[in-house]
Amino acid sequence: GGQGEKEEAARLLRSDHFEWVTHDGSTSIAFRADSTCDLCRDYTLCVPGKAVGVLAKAGASALESVVPYCSVFARTSPDDKAVIVKTLKQVGHTVLMCGDGTNDVGALKAAHAGIALLNSKPPVKYAKPKKKKKKRRAKNMGEWINEKLQEEEEEEALPVVSLGDASIASPFTSRFNTVTPCLDLVMQGRSTLVTYLQMFKILGINCLSSAYSMSVMHLEGVKMGDTQATVSGVIIAFLFMFLSASSPCETLASRRPHSKVFSRYFMVSLVGQAAAQLTFLVLCYRQAVALTPPDEALEAGGDLGLISSANATEPLLAAANGTVGNGTAADDAAAAMADPAAAAADEYEKTIVNTTVFLVGFICQLSTFATNYAGRPFNAPLRSNKGLFYGLLLTALLALGLVAGTMEDLNATFEVIELPKDLKIWLAAGGAAMWLACM
């Protein structure tokens, strides 16, 4: 029975039936399960499939005391392979298995990641021989195109995967019979993880800065222009698309990336960058309020959050007394809703505060993408991501042009005004300081 086999296997392990022997037979060491950990420090251990079977019969403790410290497993059966993979998983290892046949199916399913290797040769680059010119020409253009397509299909033909192959049991399949895809899979996985985490960080920082910008606009009684909201949203969407297309680094890093969103590194980085951006926003907002002309501040409603109108004093009386004229405040609100065209005409007005808050928020968003791009050692450098690199470069030039305010057509398109010289200096110097602080 099972208990008898277990006792017999344990007896064999305690006896002199098994021993460690060097490849040349010059050294032999008696086998003891509790000494395997110390032995692997001086030797590279190899275990045959027969020994794995005896260890499996002896129990999980015997497997866990030997298998994790061995580097080579030879002449193993399909069951032995599955036992090895499961044992490595039980002791906390992350296991990747690659195999090329049906005898690897069990281990491929048990592993965290499985790669099926097809029996095909890797591509060999060679100079194509020059074809002799045929005297006979094709009958027509259609036949010539069909011949070219047929030649391309023959050159790029993939190996056919038959039923019962290892590819059916594994989530990944390699066209070639080498273990090189193992490194490619690890590098691609790390790149995906890093890109996933940096997207969360960018979203969090942008949400915090946007929340403050929208709060300032609401308190000032102004809103973001339609063109401003549309263009900034489209730019952010394209930057995220380019960011998701990041490619892994060409070499495998010796350290692992951070694997959790709620980690000390992630939270400290997010809070620190958000604090730097909010400081930049607050300082520029106060400078914009200080440089706002008194008549413009009165029309915009100041800090009371009133939307400018032809009769700026009547809404103030309505807020204090609850009535305007012979009607109530609710009746006036209903009248405004009944005529949305008239109300919409007063919703947006170009002011120094509006322009400043929009430009500061725009600069913060660009800084977030540029400083949080995770390049080496897990992703390719920023210059290798052509879409993101040139997108950030062009957008930075756009922000610089809006801050300068010298192009009237550009100002009119983005519904901004030319800012005072002192405020331009604040935006340029503060933006550069904030960028360096976030790095």
C-alpha cells in the first residue's frame, strides 16, 4: 500500500543505497537529506529521475529538502517533471517550464508560466542567390502578383502545430527549439509590469493636480474652455497610447521591479510629486490673482465664485436676500435654465486666472509623463519610444508657445490671453523647478 511504499522509500534514503558522486567518480559523499543545503554551496547537484521517484514516495518533506537545491534533473519521466515543478512552487519559487513534447504537458500545466518549443530550426540569415532572368515574361500582371505572393508565403511559412503537441497545454509557444524565449518572456513580463505601475502613478498624480485646478476655477467663477478641454484630453490619450507601446530592454536586469501599487516606493513617489506640483499650482495661482486688474477681478466675481454678467450686483443681492426684483432666486435660476444659450455665453471668459491655471495644469501633466517614464533597466530608453518622445517634445513646444503668448492665432485657438511678463517668468522658472523636483 501507500504507507508501505513511503516507509520503504524512507528506509532507502537512510541507508547507503544513495550517495552523491562526482562526474569522474573521484569523490563520493553519503546522502543525507538534511545536509543537501550545505552541500550545494560547494557542488552543483544533479539528481536522476529514479531518485526523484524515491523522494516523492518518501513524502513532501523529503522532496522539499533536496529538490530546491539541485541544478540539474536527468532522465526524468513526465510524472517526475510534474513533481519537481510542484515542489519548487510549494517552497515559494516562481517556476517557468519549457518543453517540446507531450511528455512535458503535466509540468507545463503545473508551472506558473509554460513555454512550448516547436521542433523547427531558428532562422538563418544568408544571401539570396541571384535569380536568372527568365526570357519568358508573365502573361499578365495578375499572374505576376500571384507568383510573388506565393513566394512570400513559402518564405514566411510557420511550423504547423499538431494536436497533442506541448503548445496545447502551455500559454506561450515558441517557433524555435531553443530556450532563448525564456529570457524574452521574463523581460517582456517585467516591462509590462513596470508600464502598468507607471500608468497608475501618472493617473494618480494627474487626478490630484486636476482636482486642485478645477477647484480654483470653480471658486473664481471661471471654467476651462471647450478647446482647452478637448485638446488636452486628446493629447493625454495619445501619450497614454504611446506609453503602453513601450518595449522591454534588450538585456535582463539583475534586480526585480516593484510588483505592488501600494508599496512604500510607489506611495512616496506619488505623494512627493503631487506635493511639488501642488506647490507650483498654488504659487502661480496667487501670483495670477495678484496681477489681475481690479476691474477684471470685479467682473469675474473675485473669490466669491460669481460668474461674470452685465449686472454683477444683482446676483450678489440674490445670494444675500434670496430674491431678485419681484421673483425668487429659484425663479431666476429656472429662467436661466430656460434660456441656455444666454447662460452659456457668460460661462467662459478669458482671464489671467483661467489662462494661468490651464497652463500650469498642462505643464504638470507633461512633467508627469516625462519624469515617470520607467526606462532602463526594464524598458527601452525614452528615445527608443519614438511616439512618446516626439509627442512630449512637440507638446512641450506647444506649452512654451502658449506661455510666451506671442502668437495671436495660437492664443485664440486655445482661448487664452497673453500673460504679464512677471507671470511668464513665474511659469517658466516654476515649471523647470517643479520638473527637477519630480525627477
